[in-house]
Amino acid sequence: MNLQSLNRNKGRKGATIKGIKVNGKQVILSLVFLILGFLIAFSYNVTKENKEQANVDELWNEEYQLRKELISQEEKNRELHQQVIEAQEEISMYETDIANEEQVLFNLAEDAEKFRMYLGKIKVSGSGVSVKLEDGDYDASQYNINDYIVHEHHVFNVINELYISGASAVAVNGQRLKHNSYIVCNGPVITIDGKQHPAPFVITAIGDADVLEAALLLTGGTRDRLVNENIIFTIEKQANIIMNPIIGG
């Protein structure tokens, strides 16, 4: 090879590798673009991962906050539920107290009604019994008349038995008895609170008719004692007996 040929080869701007002409600048640019592409891809992946991680963190924070709010709300609900239970207990106590007070007032009103009834201050009506006491048959020429007529103690026996058996009101010949009524025998008549009544004496009583009748007809009881003392004793159940209030007294 001569010097002229060598100079021509040096003057060439590129080199040939296995028949391919390679330019130095192209190689450098290719490497730069390759590295740049790698960096861009790497940066994209990192950015994407960071974004996904940020989204995950944000979702986790949101879920955490929601859980905290839910727990807080549940705690408030428990507190409110407890307050409702306590309020219901207080209301129940108030209702019980009111019911007890109402029962006391009802009992007082009921007792007052019974007292007024016992004193004869109110009109009463109801079922009961009617007892008639009549003088016995006798021969005045042979027997003592006092042994055959109705006396005040006979009337008292019937009245006491009726009250003991639950009679709420009693009257004799239509005259209602008071808590302090007095009965006096004066021959063939009896005087009740100053008013005279001739025989026969009809004693009416308001109450449980079956109980009153059974008490008077008990063997060896009031009816038997009066019959043994020559008194004619008659008893009837009454469906409705009316007694007006006592005026005055």
C-alpha cells in the first residue's frame, strides 16, 4: 500500500464493519436515546408506582377515618341508648309513683264513699233481702202478750246480723238507719230516731242477697232464735232496693 492510498483511507469520515458503514455520531446518539428512553420508562414506572401507592395510602386514610367515625358514632349510639334506658327507668318510676298515688286516692275515695253510704248521706240501690217480723199468734187469756210481740232486741238481732254479713245499707219500714240510730220499743210499736213504726216490721238491706239470706237462715242462728221466741219470720230476696239519703242528722 502506498502513502497516497493510506491518506485516502484516513480521509474517510466513517468506518465499515462487515460491509456496514458506521457513523460515530449515530452511535453516540443511539446510546443517548437508549439511555433517555430507559430513564423515561423508569421515571414513568416510578411515578406510576408512587401514584398507585399514594392512591392506596389515600384510600387507607379514608377507610381509617371512616372507621374512626363509625366507632365514634357507635359509641354515641351506645351512650344515647343508655340514656334512653335510664330515661325509661325514670319514667317507669314516675308512672309507678303516680299509679300508687292514684291507687291511694282511689282507695280514699272508695272509703269516703263507703263512709257516706254508712252515714246515709248518699242514695244507694242494689239487690238485697227483705225480712218481715210479725207478732206471733197467741191467746191473751192464757199467755203473756209480751212473749209474742216483736221487741227492739229482735229487730236489733236482724240488723246486726245483716251488717255483719256485709249489708251496705239497712232500713226499717222504709226509714234508713244511720250509724248512730237508736231503736226503742214502746208496747206494740218501736221508735227509730224519734219516729214510731207499728208492726209488722219490714227490714230491708242492700248487699249480696245470697250471703245475707244464708247468714240469717243459718241453723241455730237469727231466724231460729226469733222463731223460738214466737216471732213470725219471713225473708225474701229483692232484685233492686232503693234507699234515699237521710235528710239532716
